[in-house]
Amino acid sequence: MYIIGKSVYRKEAVDKVTGEAIYTNDIQSPGMLHARMLLSPYAHARIISINTEKAWKIPGVRAILAGERFPLTGEEIRDRPPIAVDKVRYFGETVALVVADNPVQAKRASELIEVVYEPLPVVNSPTEAMQANAPLVHENIESYEKVERVNPEPNTNIANRTKIRKGNIQKGWSESDVTVEGTVSFSPSDHAAMETRCSIAEIRQDGYVVITTSSQAPFMVKKLINLYFGIDTGKVIVNTPLVGGGYGGKAAVQLEILAFLASRAVGGKKVKLFNTREEDLVTSPCHIGLDAKIKLGCTRNGYLKAAEILYLFDGGAYSDKAVDVSRAGAVDCTGPYHIENVWCDSLCIYTNHPYASPFRGFSHSELLFAFERTMDMLAQKLGLDPLELRRKNAILPGHTTPTQVRLNTSNLGNLPACIDRLKEIMKWEEGQRSIQPDGLIRAKGICCIWKTSTIDTDSSSGVILTFNPDGSVNLISGVVEIGTGTKTILAQILSERLKMPIELIHVRMKVNTQTTPEHWKTVASRGTYMAGRAVLEAAEDAVEQIKKVAACVLHGAVSDLEVAGGRVFLKDEPSTGIELKDVVYGYTYPNGNTIGGQVIGRGTYTLRRMTYLDPQTGEGRPGPEWTVGAQGVEVEFNKRDFTYKIIRAVSVIDIGKVINEKAAQGQVMGAMAMGLCFGGRESFVFDEQGRVLNAQFRTYRPLRYGENPEYVVSFVETPQIDAPYGARGVGEHGLIGMPAALGNALSIAAEVNLNQLPLIPELIWRAKKGNQHALI
Amino acid sequence: MKTSSSPFREVSLHVNGEIKPVLIKPSDTLLYILRVKLGLTGSKPGCLNGDCGACTVNVDGMAMKSCLMFAIEAPGKRIITIEGLKGTPIQHAFIKEFAFQCGYCTSGFIMNCYSLVENYPDANDELITEMLESNICRCTGYQEIENAVKSVLSSNKNLEK
Ligand code: FES
Ligand code: FES
């Protein structure tokens, strides 16, 4: 390989270490106005009246938007007013928007808006939402516009239900000697990207809407502004510069809509809306919560026969992307195991919590915590080594997934190889639990992971390559650089294909939906695969054009030629050829005649043969491949005060092919860190009224330097045949098993089943001592 | 130009080796003035209350969260922002060790590391942690940042020998 596998530095590296990297909020222009929001102090309340009189007295105020009925928004069910009307449904919901000359004036004015509320009973968890007499978050869900294939259930809090009916569950139970039931729950939390969301909107005199936004889905913004406000898609231009972390949170479209409305209210002037940290945590969409019940059955020897699963995803007040998250939760509802009989209902539930957007892993870290905890409970009941139980049931080519996709050696990674490697790294033979001389308990927990993507069946990705007079190439792709380094990976793929030094490949970082070809959304670990395929196609296209011109010049057939090393030459006689710089802008003969022109390569890739899920059985093909892996966590637990330290976290993932070693390691390590945060410490704390009590970094505490364990990342390489150089998606996979592995390690350490998150010492203490001390 | 009732004061700030006259209000934070008035947007707002370190700059040789300092306190002090670092070893080390992904925390982290390296070239693990735990990075696992800062500290030591 020429450059595949090498740890090439990021293309935007220098910008990022010099402060020159530009993010949305860094953009300012004279005359730009600023918007600030007024937020709901209640999780569920009727809005009785809104009085803006005092707010208008603040100098600099240009517009106040409150109480007005704007088109409802939402990706599958249009249930969300961009600014609350009639009632508020979550703590922190936008109730009013003030536009002023500067943010301080806007803020001052927003504080002077007087809103009278009548509090309503609160739905504080999905389980509560399912109770017969639960208050309704949305009274008339049947009246909302929606896409096909989503079915809100009238007079309930159920936004959608996805069913998996594989095999015959009764047969499964009759073949089972041993059964176990696990109940798991956790509250919503947040992505907490370091860059809070920001959108700038302007409506130009000629009718063009120009939005600059920190988004993972600029092309979706364009489509939704068209859908909600009837502006031609061609007249919506969305710019996305570098994005300061997304993790799924910036795949939802929210501030863009508010910034658009704000601009419209002031005659189209440019308006910026920038979230404070507090707003970013609760007002903008968060990380979904879950209540789950899992029942597993297996033979005496530990072969799984049946899995019955109920997932109640806490979609929060509005369904937006949560419906899709809950659907993906059905797609891979079990762990990566061969189970013939699977019954699953995966529900998206309305509650009075902040609403959910995708979170790195798109339902998988959540469901794997539930499933893999239950697997450990099963192993315990069987008296079987938990790793052995997983090895026995590991999913293999020839087996089918819950949606009945038949797997093969290309669309599935090698799980047994991952398990075996993990066993080695974790020194499994030394035992799972030991007591140190100082009394601390060392324990190891493991889990297995898998994930495919559940994205629109027509999702596509496009790439344009233009050449410069010096023979170098510009790579233009709609992938947003959110930190994953995907655009550097694309440059490597191109460099490999053209056998051209990576320095001669110039990557355009910024996305502009008018001039950049579409990449559906920068989500689901699909950037390398989809955009990578598009790069290869565009390279093919460019190479064809180069060869055509060169064939004339060299008096040979196109098929005689090869492009490599900045030249095009005869395959059998490499010394006969010409420099790329002499053909990529057309070739000029000594007499001035010119043939050809600037070479412009184009490529698109659309996921192939994807289908919708059958509404009754869930049968269908939602994604192209399943990346698998095995993960482990080792903890040191103090049984006197229930504190613990994470010593080591291990990931073995079948990545297909490593394209950039250090970047891949970094992606996986970072994802593991985020998974440990989610599993170990991060959660919104709700009071009984559904208010979030910890919307700040001093109370919502991510890991800090020095609190991190040692990370060990190891890759297995089973190529996905149809992917660029065999590389599988890996951006999320480091995360998705961490909560489960941590839960399993601590359950073993504390000798109690820990089935809730986050795993803080207090939770372990409660589980150990029972609830009799709950009031202390 | 300024009247006694105007909330604005004209002051001179010493930033990245240059003297910058700037109109400030007593309530303006240094971060706000750097970003909005001086166009130095490398320092980032991440929380605006001292929790995240994305806004870290160097004031008179020490790391300082610029969201926690009023600009009115800055005259007479030497301020270095990320834009003032040119090809320093710590910047190279961040690139070499892949110590960032999205890059949003990076200016703050580098400024913090820069102060650490300048002031304590022999810093031990404990001191490194004490200094760096004031910044949050959401993308990396910190291991990369640790490698970067240590590579610079140890190379300093090698030079001394
Ligand atoms: S913005 Fe200053 S510490 Fe977060
Ligand atoms: S690199 Fe993204 S927060 Fe640190």
C-alpha cells in the first residue's frame, strides 16, 4: 500500500493549533444582530399569557417572537413548534426569542418578558408515560403531519413502535432450560460538545436564505427550511465551517430554524443565535434515555434460544430524531449473537424531558447496556464464564440479524477473533475478580458490540475533484469535519488511488450546500464508506479524462496508460509519459493547439439495496455492514465507600482495514472516553417536576485530564469487500460497549446487579444496601 | 471623545507583542474583547464561567481563563493568545501526537500546556494533572494530550543535559 495505514496528519492540523480554524461563532460582521432565548422554567405547563411590553423598552431591541404559531417542525412527526405555543413540554424549552443589536440587550429584554404559566402534571420517565392514567404530553398526536411508516398511537404517549418478530418466540422458550430477566433504566444525558451550537441566518433581498451553522447535517437544513417555510431548496444556501464536536447532537436541526425566524422578523438582516452552555445542554436536543426489559432463554449448555425485549426510549417532549433512534434500537436489538427466536418492541415515548437527538452509536450504547448486563446475569445463573457464553453464541457468517439479514464474511466482521484478542489483552486467565493486599477489589467486565447504520435508504454522498495547473487536486466533499478526520481519510483514499503525494491533495474543509456535492449527513460512521466510494468513483472519472488527453499526446490507446506519481505514462514503458500538470488543464501543443480542458472528476455513491422494515416483523435491510468488537473495563473498587477507579479500558474492533492508524486509535479512544462518561458519571438529574438540576459543567461533569484510565485499542482486519480498501465504519464503536463493560465490571466488584446509569458510588451504595437508607 | 457618563474607557492592551488601543466597558470580559473587538477568535467560549478552559490565554506568563478576567484588569499586563504562538514545540507536539480532533478545546489546551512548559519544564505527573485538569476535551481520551505535553517536557530536559 502506498499510503493506506499510515498516520497522516490531519489536513486541518495547522489551523487547529494556531487558532486560525474558524467555527460558526467565530464569524462576525458589522451590523449583525443577535438573538437570545427565553426558556421555560417548567417541564409541563400551559401558557396562560405572555407580556412583552417591558422587554420592548430595552434599547436595541428589534423583534420579539413569542406566542406566535409557526409551522410545526420535526423530522418524522411534525409535533414541535419552534417557539412554544399553548403549552411548554420540557424544562428549558424556547418560549420567546428576542432580536437586538447585541446579545446583552437581547438577554436583558428576554428576562423582562412576563409569562404566566399554569403547571401541569409531569411525565418524568418512559415507564410513567406508559401508565394508564399518565398525563398526555401531546393531546392530539393523530393530527400531526408525519412521514409514512411512523405510527403515533392516539391517546397515549407512544410516538412510534418498531416490531421485531424473528422465528417463533414460543418455540424459543420451550427449547430453553434457563431463563433470566433484566430490567435496566437511565435518564437522558448530553453530548456536551465543547462548541455549543450556533446558527447565523440571513434572508437576502433576492430571496436567498443563507444560513451558517454548526451542524452535522447542512444538507438536511436546506431540505427542512424548504419543507417548513416553502423556500425553494435552490434558494437555501447552508454553510458549515469546522464543527467543534457533534457526536450526533448536531445532526438535529433546531437553532437554524430559530435563526431563520429571527432574521425574517427583522426584514432579513443577519442574525446570530449562539447557545450558552446551559442552553446547549437542555434547550437543544440531548442524549436519549431508556427503560428496558430483557428476557433471555438458553439451553443448559448456554446456547441462546430466545430473546424477548422491550425498549422504551425516552424521546422527550418532541419526537424529532428519537423515532429513528428507537427504530435503530430494534434493528440491532440483541447483542451480536446468533439467536433464532427474537421478539422485540422498541418504542419511542413522549415524556416531559428535553427531547433527544442522535448520540454517537445511535441507540447502540443504550441497548447494549441493557442486553449485555442481562447476558452477564445469564452467565452468572448458568455458572458459565461470561466471555465463554459470548464466544459460544457469537454471530457468524451464515446467521441472520434480528431484521433477518443473512450475514456473510464481507458484511460482518470477525467477532470470535475480537473475543479471543480481548481475552489475551485482559489476561482473562488470571481471573475476573481479586482482592488486593490493600483491600481494594480489582474486577474485569466485558461485553460484545455490533452496529450497522439505520439511515435513509436513499442516502448518498458526492465528491468533486478539480485539478490545479500545478497538477495537484482539490477534494470537495459534503462530509462535515466534526473532528473525526474523515476528510483526511478521504485524501488518503485519493492519494492511494492516484499514487500521488498527500501534500498535493488539497481538501476543502468548509461545506457550502450550493457548491459542495451532498453528503447526506455526517453521522452513523458512514463517512469513510460512502464518501470514500464517491472519491474512488470521482478519481476513476478524472483518470479517464486524463488518459483520454494523454492518449492523443502519446499516440497510444487509453487502455495502454496508467496514472501514478504525478504522471500519466505507458504501462509497459513507464519512461514514456507526461506530467499531470501538462494534461490536467488540457494539453497545449508547441503550435498552440490545445486539447481537453480542466479535469473535473465527479463521483456519487448511494447505499445499495437498502429497504424499509416490515411493519409486522421488522424484516428488512437497514444498513450495509455490521462492525463488531469486544470491549473490556478493569476497575479498582473500594467496598467501604463504594468509590472506584477505572484502571484500564480495552477495545478490540474489527475495523476492516486501518486507513490512518493514529487517527483510528484516536477515534476509538475518544469514543471510549465518552462511553465511560455516559456509563460512569453523566446524566441529567431531574427533580420531581422534571426540571434539570445540573445544566453546567461543574454539576454535569465530563472526564477531565488525569481521570482517564489507560486505553488499549487493538484492531482486527476483516475487509468489507465493497468498502474503500475494505475499511469499516468505526467512529462510534469504541463508545457503544463501554457502559455495559463498566456495569459488568462493577457488578462483579460489588457483587450486586447494577442495572442503572450513571454508575456513581451512590448508585452502587443504594443497590448494595437496598433502599432502606434512601432518605438519608 | 469619551464623556464621564459613557460606560466606555479607552485602554491599551498588550496582546501578542503589540499594543492595541481598544474601547471597553468595565463589565467586558477579556475573552469578549479578544474575540469581538480584536478579532482574535482562537480563544473559544465553552462555558463562560470558568469550567472548561477553552478560553485559556497567557497573562504575564501564567495560564488564565479569559472568561474569568475583566478586560479592565488587563492594561499593563502582557497577554499571549494562541494567535501569538508561532511554531512552538507544544504546537508541533499536538499535531504529532494527534492530540486533538474537533480542535475546539485545542487553543485553550495548548495555551495551558504552553504555560506549564514555560514555567515548569520539569513538571511531574501530579503537577501536569493539576494544571491540565482545568480544561475539558470531549473528543480525545486525554492520552494523546498527555503524550504531547510530555514529549515537550522531556525534550526540554534533554536539551538541558
Ligand atoms: S469559556 Fe472560559 S472556562 Fe469555559
Ligand atoms: S478536540 Fe474536540 S474537544 Fe478537544
